[in-house]
Amino acid sequence: EMHVGHLRSTIIGDTISRVLEFCGHDVLRVNHVGDWGTQFGMLIKHLAEQYPDFERNPPDLTDLTAFYKAAKARFDQDATFADDARATVVKLQAGDDQCRRVWQLLCDISRKEFDKVYARLDIQLEEFGESFYNAMIPNAIQLLENSALVSYDQGAAIVHLEGHSYPLIVRKKDGGFGYDSTDMAALHYRLFDLERDWLVYVTDLGQAEHFHMCFEAATNAGWVQKDKHKLRHVGFGVVQGDDGKRFKTRSGDTVRLVDLLDAAVDRMRESLLERVKAGKCPLSSDEVQQAAAIIGYGAVKYFDLHQHPETNYIFSYDKMLSTSGNTAVYLLFAYARLASIIRKAKDEHHTDIVATLLNNQQPTPLNLQHAKERALAFELTQFSDVVVTVATDYIPARLCDYLYKLATKLTEFVTECKVLGDPRQYHRLLLCHATGIIMRQCFALLGIKPLDRI
């Protein structure tokens, strides 16, 4: 199952993809699933031994975390089981029928759970697991050998790279393949079969050297055209608890991503219900549930995205769901306030700014007089530059900072400048309308859905 450690790669990669697509690029969102390594040998061996009749009587593996922990405990404590698990990986990669059937069962169960999370977060991906590249590995190794990059050490095929203290192991001494083999084959496939000009890898920082070594090996092999291809690794830090260590449950277990999302929604629902009781929220009970999910998921995304990818950060529900400061909740409330002004202009002042703009062949030029009007308008002009920057350096936090600054300028504007019923109503509504367009686009790029009413 997906845990909190999968959060960052998922939403950082999604935002980078959204920004590049918005800029007109043809983006293939590849989900490189680890479905082929030692952990699957461990799981296949454990399932085959614990459920020998699994094909006629499939086990209920809805609690994948418990199943994985039981297999991992055996792997760590039983040397014979660990050796058998490693041998099972080699059999799997060689096409053993029973191994493939167990593997397929485990992949199907995992994929079903992944898809539930992706649906909740509005994430669109195309799955290309490590297994997809298995048949391509021998050719990739041959190409590296043809480039005189491969040497041999105790039966293992390795690629030494200048400046690195260890080599890439493209074929293990037992004949099996690991991450190095798969990633080199995947890199070649993406450059030559998919014909992609840019490859952007989003993983934890701990894998940075590995991918830089793969990029160097590909360059040395002549796969990369410097005037055409761009290979980039976007590394991210760790989600931490209050103790500064990896974020875990009180019992010390890894936090499941579905549990984190559920908790965010539950807390947001309680906050909205309190506002309803206080007469500060017009939503019905059904609308509260829907809004809690939208705001809760948005808050989780934004709390991560507004951090610089390379930094570690301490996870806090209180900070994440705060209605003040640089949070999704504050931004969504600011947008809802803006939407309310435009809605009231139509309902109570008989001014539909959108219809006016559509019907007016020669619209009145925007006249900015107040300092807060000019400050907000100036911020709107910065949008394109911010998007281009994010599309270049792949740091979504820059877009978050921009949206927060824009929302702050909006709040200052509507606080100091009367919009409805003012002689300058048209100009100020036009400014509100323009701000709404930019805010909605920013939310869309971040994968967050804005609400007109909260």
C-alpha cells in the first residue's frame, strides 16, 4: 500500500507535469512502480508457503501492510528464507510460471489500492513497472558493452564512472538484474522508443547519485544528444514527525497515505461543522462533507508543495489546516470570498462582469487609482514569469509562494477598497474577475480544486 513516503513523489511529479502541459509540452506521466525487485521475491516466497492453495483458494490480502511486514520479518530473521527469496527473484525474471502467477496476483491487489489513492488526489498516471523493462535489459547491457563501458568483477557486469566510489551493477553475479539494470534499460527506452527529449525523474534525494550515474553512463554510451536531450533528477526530502525523524504512527509503523488523507478530511469536517454552528458557513451537511474532502486533500498537497522539494519538513495537521498563513485553507477561503463578491454583484447589484465583458465590443479600459488596486494588478502580471520559472527549475514551491502573495494582495485590496456599490465598482469587479482567473489556474496547476462557497 502507499504510505506517506509516496506522497511527495506523487504530488511533486503531478504538479511538474501540469505546469509543463500548461506550457504546451507533450508530457507522458510515467509511474515507475517497483514490482520486480527483491521485495517481490520475498512476497512471492512467503505467499507460496503460507497459502500453498492460493490459485484455487485466493487469500484475502486486503491488509497488504500486515502481509508485507510478516514477509519482511521472515526475510530479516531467517537466512534460508532470505536466500530462497533472492533465488525466487531470479526465477521470476526468468519467466517461471508459478512465480509469475503469484506476482500478478500481488500486483493486481496493490494496483487496486494505488488507484483508490490516485482517484482521491486527482492524479493521472501511466504505469510502467520495473517488470515492463525486463526483456529490454540484455539489449541495454549489450549496447553498454559495445561502447566499452562494461567490465567484469567476480561474474558481475559493472560500469565504472569517474568521480563515483562504486559502479553501476548492470548484471549481478547470479545472473539477475537490479535497479541499475532496469533503470538503464528504462532510460534507453524513453530516449529511443518513446522519443522523449526531456526526462525528469522525481524520487527521494537518497537516489540522486544513482540517477546521476545512470545519466552519465547513458551520455558516455552516446545515447544523449546534448543539444536535444535534458536529463534531470528532482530529489525531495523526508516527511518528519515532531521528533525530527521519519513521520510514523504512535506504534512506530509507517503512516499509510489513506489514513493521512482520512485524518485531514475528518479534521476539516469538524472545523466546517463548527463554522456552520457559529453561523459562519452556509453549507448543508452534504456540502460540508464534499468541501471537507476537497479542502482536506488540497491542504495535504499544498503543505507539501509549498516546501522546497529538497528540504525535510515536519508534518503538522494543525499548521496544514490553519485558516491563516501560507496554507491551502487560507487560499481557498480567500478565493471563496472573491467568488462571493462576484456572485453578489450579479444577484444584488445586477452586474454580471463576465457577461459584460463578453457583450462589450469596446470594454472600458481598467482604471487603477488606489495603491492596493495597483499592487494587486501588478501581482497578476507576474503569473507567466512564475510559470516559466517552475517549468525550468521544477520547484513547485515557487508557484505556491506566488499564489500566497497574490491572495494576500487580494485580501488587502478587498479590505481597503469597497467593491460593491462603489462608484468604481466596474473597475474593481474587473480586477476581481482577473484575479479569479489567475487563482483558478494556479489551483489547477497545483491539483487543487477551488470552492465558490465555504
